[in-house]
Amino acid sequence: MDKNDFWNLIADARSRVDPADSRAVVAAATDLLAIRPPAEIVAAQQVLWDLMAESYRNPLWAAAYLINGGCSDDGFDYFRGWLLTQGRETFEAAVADPDTLAGLPVVVAAAETEAELEREGALSIVWDAHLKATGMRLPEDAFTIRYPALDPEWDAVFDDSAEMAARLPRLAALYEL
């Protein structure tokens, strides 16, 4: 499994359920992955964590902080899990420019209702698929996590409303900073 295969899996899952329901997307992706050969399921774990590393960026963390009214390190993982369920185009656009999230209807709705956008279960898609397919846990050496260093220019920016408004103007406007 490579990145394209993973994104095709997510797209297929989204096409089978209400794509706005991230929990349903996770369940569908898990079921679809579980019918693949075990070696392919195991390979998907590295792809998932490579995408998590790719999205490990302070600008995106700032967006998650703004959207969710705060964001711990675990919360940032769960936010990126939710972002994975939104599909490749949304994921890649948000990683490149987190302010694009302000244009998503689900983010607009979350701003209106103060809902948090997190999906911890997305981080377990492969784990659960492997367990479902084989009855066994993933091998312990199935993946490595290689997070890049965070951008120091973003240190202490998250609580500064003026700085957030300058760096993420569309999200700041949506969340009335």
C-alpha cells in the first residue's frame, strides 16, 4: 500500500457513507481495509503515520487550536485524524494552507455550534482492520513515526489573537477573533 492507495481507500469509504460523518468514514475505511491481504493492511499503518508526520506543522496546529478552542498534543493528533477523514484534497490543502479550512462547510458549522473537530478513531483504522482480518494485533515493528521539528516562528502564537488573525485571517474571522 502506498499513499495513493490509502487515499483511494478513504475516498471509497467516503463514497459509501455520509462524508460529513467522520465516525462513519472511519468505520467504512476499516471495513474496506480489513478485506485486503494482511501484508497490505500492515503497510497501510506506515502510510497513515507518514501522513500524520506530513501534517505535523505548527500552522495547522494553530488552526486546530483556533477551531477546537485549544489543542493539546493529543488533541492535535485527533484533529489530524479528523482531517484524514476529509479526504486527500482537503488534507493536502489544509497542510499547505490551514486557512483554507475556513471554507469547509463542516468547519463553518463547527464554528457556529462550537463543536470540536476530532476523530481519534481515525488513528486506529489500520489497527482495527488488522485485528478484524487476522484476529491479531499489528506487529510491533509495523511502522515508525518520524515527526519533523516544529517551526519555531510559531512558538507562543496560539494564544495571541492579533497574531492568529494575521496568520490565519479567514479562520480568525470565522471564529470571531
